[in-house]
Amino acid sequence: MKKVSIIITCYNKAKFIKECLDSALNQTYPDIEIVVYNDASKDDSAKIIQKYADENDNIIFINALKNRGVSYARNKAVEICTGEYIFPLDGDDYIDLTYIEKAVMEFERDNSLNVVSANSYSVRDNGIFEHKSIMTESYAYHGSFAVSALMRKSDFYRAGGYKEYMTENAEDAEFWLSCIELGFKFKIIDEYLLYVRRTSDNKDRRNLSRKFNHKKSDKCKLMMMKNHMELFRQDNQIVLDYIDVVQKFWKYKELYILFLAISIFEFCLIVSIHFVK
């Protein structure tokens, strides 16, 4: 039986991490290790995870003292894990207890597979909604594919892991595009086995949206498109137009801010000269 490493990344998920860990620990697939990377959380996440690690031999706990971001956290956890398969899982999400077993069975049926995922539920304040997974060659435009999917650790490294310079929630899209370029074969189980939390009381998501840097986000999108331009040939003009518009927007916005600063300085200088007279 091949070992599966569930990679859980956590930053300020104290309210949800128990449900996440319980769903990983209670999988019907028997040979599982759980690697939890706490990315310097400021809440009680570390205390909760440590208690689980003390009570369960198959949990490896990495308690980072410095926040390095989700890409670094996942990469480090994968480096440490010992499973042939890996399964990333965010610390506020959780999975059906049969997910890992069903995903491994797909690999056993078809050895040519590289990635196995499933449909997901979107857990929101006003209910739980079904969300179909979609993977296409134009993934960045038309895809909808969660980061939580089973794959071989060797394939993870073949795809280059997560790019740590891809911030603002772009790291998983960048990774899947790398997998597509390598010709990876994807399988989506037509069952709803993943629960993705998008509730307003998820403080980490709220803080993220407040601090969201649109300039960094646009730069990440531009970098992703340039890195994978071959995948967008059929929509090439759309891509080129997008790149042109975004680059001009930030160029002229910066010029506008500079002009405004100079104007304010000149106004203050004129006012000060007037009062001196």
C-alpha cells in the first residue's frame, strides 16, 4: 500500500483547524501521514495542532516562527513528507472521509494519471453550494480546479513545486499551468468530496481581502501569462490586450501620483512664500 501525505498549511485558522485535522485523521484509507505547517499564526492554531500531534503518531508538526507565505509552507511540508502521494489541504477546509481512498483507487485503475481531484462544496454564510471542478488547457481563463488534489510527490517536483514569487492567491493557478504544459493527465471524480470554506467569519480571508495588493496581483497575472504564453495561443490577442492595458494602467497611475505630489509641494511652497511676504 502506498503512503499518502496530507499537507496542511495553516495561518490563523484556530477556529477551523480541528475540523480540518479530524477529516484528515479519519480517512478510510489506512496509510496516511499528516504534515501540518503552521506559518507563524498569531492565534491559538499552534496550541491546537500541537495537542493533535502529541496524540497522533502520524502527524508531523512544523511550527514556523516567521511567516513565509503559503507557497513556501507547502513546498517545505512536501520536502519533509515521506508519502509517495501528496494531497495539499488548506487549514480552514476539510474533506470527505472517503476522498483519499477514492483518489488512490483512480491511480490504481489508471497508472497514466498524474492528478486526481473531485468536485467541491463551497461553504458560505448562507449555505453550502456545489461547485464543479473544471480543468482545460486554457485553465487560467476557463478552469476551476482546487489546490486540494492527489498527485505523486515526484510529479510535484517535476512541475517545479509552488513558485514563491506568485503571491495574491496566484500560486495554485501557476502550478496547474506548469502541470498542463508537461502534459499531465487529470482525473476529476464526479463526487463532492472537498469542502472549501468561504464564510465571512474566516478572519484570514477577510484580512487577506483588506490587504489585497492589486498591483502585485496584476504583476503576478502578467508573469503567469508570459511564462505560459503557449497555452494561450487561441486567446493570444486577449492576452496581449490585457498585458498592454495593465502595464499602461500602472505606468500612468504612478505618473499621476508623482504629478499630484509635485503639485501639492508647489502649492505648499507658494502658500509659504505668500505668508512670509
